[in-house]
Amino acid sequence: MSQNPKARLILEDGTSFEGYSFGAARSVSGEVVFNTAMTGYPESLTDPSYSGQILVITYPLVGNYGVPRHEVQDHLEKFYESDRIHIRALVISDYSFEYSHWNAVESLDAWLRDNDVPGVYGVDTRQITKIIRERGVMLGKVAVEGCGVPEEFVDPNRENLVAKVSAGGVETYGDGELRIVLVDCGCKYNIVRCLTKRGATVIRVPWDFDFTQLEYDGVMLSNGPGDPQMCGKTIENIRKAMAIGKPIFGICLGNQLLSIAAGATTYKLKYGHRSHNQPALMVGTNTAVITSQNHGYAVDTTTLDPDWEPYFVNLNDNTSEGIRHKTKPFFSVQFHPEASSGPVDTEFLFDHFIENIRNAKR
């Protein structure tokens, strides 16, 4: 019998799952989503796209390799995707109290406590996943014994989550010859790494910053959390950038924002795509790629302007996985080509982006 306090996950349909508390001893509310990845929980928990969400990890054993050390490389955390944990709470089946890894410095339990994030273990995560798949994503509460129960179910998508996770000011990385503006809507650090190692100077700007006033060679639109319709200022600036005509590359939320700027509409998925192994097909070819994804909204490509076309499509449910302009150097993908901890099948898209920039400068 665990000595940890009891804790519950309560879904908005009234379903309750009882387990035990680990991490911070506090009760919270948020949107319940599931992730099917087998590894990579340090990267997932620090992904800003999970802001406001209670994350259910379907892989049964979590915590067995602990948490990596904090090491800064090129002004960024080397082993994390941002500077802090962004999930509202973590729900898992079996928690490994013993961890072993060459790079581990503390337990997952301690890391969650350090970041004031609660966790629940000892629950049937397969059953939770089945409910979400059948009924759709729903709100939930994590109630820790002795900490009360949140009064309301809080829907994070009603907030401008991007404004909460975006950079507070302009930051520059690298010293390459190509100047790329990274519009930070909640960007993962590996986007910066993938650009700087390809000879770029990355100018990271806040989500609502009018970057069209800067000198730049290309624009990267980052991933991020929540409803893309909340980012009206970003969409306005993207339209300005499209009029300028320099290469644009969007990832995840960036794909949705570019699509809206191009005249398309978006919609909320039933339960979202959050995993390491989503198959996508490059439209018009027989090329299939395995991708990492984390998003709750998708683009309706039937609403695209005739100058645009689908780029990738999801082989599981045929939802859009990217768009591209037919004549101009604009493209975006719904998945993560910078995926950390993987897979890296689609990192070649960064090469394609850099090639577009070099061609535009000739």
C-alpha cells in the first residue's frame, strides 16, 4: 500500500479515477489530454503546447529514467524544450520510485514538486484514454487528499495561452549569415537549435511583435498552445509578411496561423493528436513519414484559397498535416520536424526552408 496521499482525476462527465499523489500536493483543473509516446516525458512536460492541460501518459511505466541535468548550451536548456514545466498536472499508471540514467539528477517526483505541478499515479490510464477517444477531449480536475477540490472545471482554451508562454522580449541566437525571425507562440527550443546549426541567426520575437519592421531573410512560425483564433495580432503580421514575400515556414500552431492568414478556417479535433508515431503522407507522392505531434486543432483545407494546396495528410484520420503555396516560398506542417525526443524523419524540412531562403537571396 502506498504511503502517498490519495488523489483523484475527476472528468467533467462525472467519471472519477482514484490513485495516489506525487509531485506537488495541490489540486488543479484543466483540459484532459493523452500522449501515447513511450519515452520523452521531460521534453513533453516542458513543451509549451501543453499549457493548461492535464496530461495523461498512456505508456504504463513513467519515471524510470528520472530527470536530466540542467545544462545551458547556446543560451538554451540542452535537455529540455523550454525553461519550465507547462502542463497543469500529470496522470500516469505506474510510477517508478527508483530511477537510473547516466544523465539523471533527480526523480520525476522531485522535479514536479520543484515546479509546483501535481501528479496522480496508480490509475487506469487505458480506460481514461478510451473514454477520451469515444467522448472527445474533456475538462477535468485533479483533487489531492487534504487539498480540497477545485470549484469549477476550467477551460484553458478560453484564455490566450500563447500570450502566457511567449517570450517577453526580443532574443537573438547564433551568428549565421541568414537572419530568420522566429515568431514565438510557445516555441520548443529544438526549433532554435535546428535553425542555428544550419547557419542561421535566429531573432526570437514575442507572438504579437510586428516583425515585418525588422531586417530578415525568412520567417519561422512556432508551435504553441490553445485556439489559433486567439492570435489575431500574429495573423495580421503574417499577412504583412506574405505581402513582403520572403520565405515562411510554420510548425504546429504556426501551420494553423499561416492557414488562417491565407484564408482558411480551423476546427477543434475530437481528442487531438499527441504522440511520437503519427504517420503522414506527402500529398502527390508515395512518401510517408513518421511524425511527432501535439495539437488539439486542425486546418480545414477545403477552405484554402486556390493559390494554396495540401502538403501532408494524416494517414490515420485524413486530417490536414500541412499546406504550401503553389508559387511562393510559403509552407507549414502540423507535426514537429524538430521533434525532441523524436522521431526525426522530417527534419529535412528545415533544409528545404533554408534552401528557399538562399534561393530568394540570389
